Amino acid sequence: MIFDMPTCGGCRTCEISCSYHHLRAFAPSVSSIKILNKVDGVGYHVQFLEEDGELGRVCDGCAGLEVPYCVEACKDAEELMSMLQQLPVRIKAKAGSKDAGR
């Protein structure tokens, strides 16, 4: 799931902290959050992985923690938290639209 985040500075600290949640090591390649360059406009795109795969691990919202590591690391924590809260709703809506097409 990809979100637009005009306030993102591209530091990728969220990727590093997410990987620590999964492995207890700093390895952004396994992170559930990916910061993607935008073709135009300010900021970056933020991608949360919806399944395990080559790009990393599925985002579990740092289950068991009050505040996810990526949110703690972000300069715009409120915006990132909003995206995380939208994630289950958007995944469910996406699944529903796939089912409707059958």
C-alpha cells in the first residue's frame, strides 16, 4: 500500500527502525516500510508491505507496542501514524474490490 507523504524528508530512519523491530538488527532490506522517490512534487511516497516477500516483511504495525518504531523515528509522526491507521481499512477495501470483480 503506497501513500503520498509531502512532509517526508527521505531520511529512511523509519526503514532502519522497522528492520530492528523484525530482526533486532539494522537491515532496511527486511523493513516493512519503504521510502520511494516521487517523480514530481515534494516529499516521498511511503510504502507499507502487505505480504512477506523479496522486498521485506509484512507490516504488523509493531504489534504489542503502543507506538510503532517507524512512528517514533519519524519527524512527522502524526502523519505516519495516520497512514498506519488507514492501512487495515485500505487493505480490506482493496480485497473487497478484487472480490467484486469475480
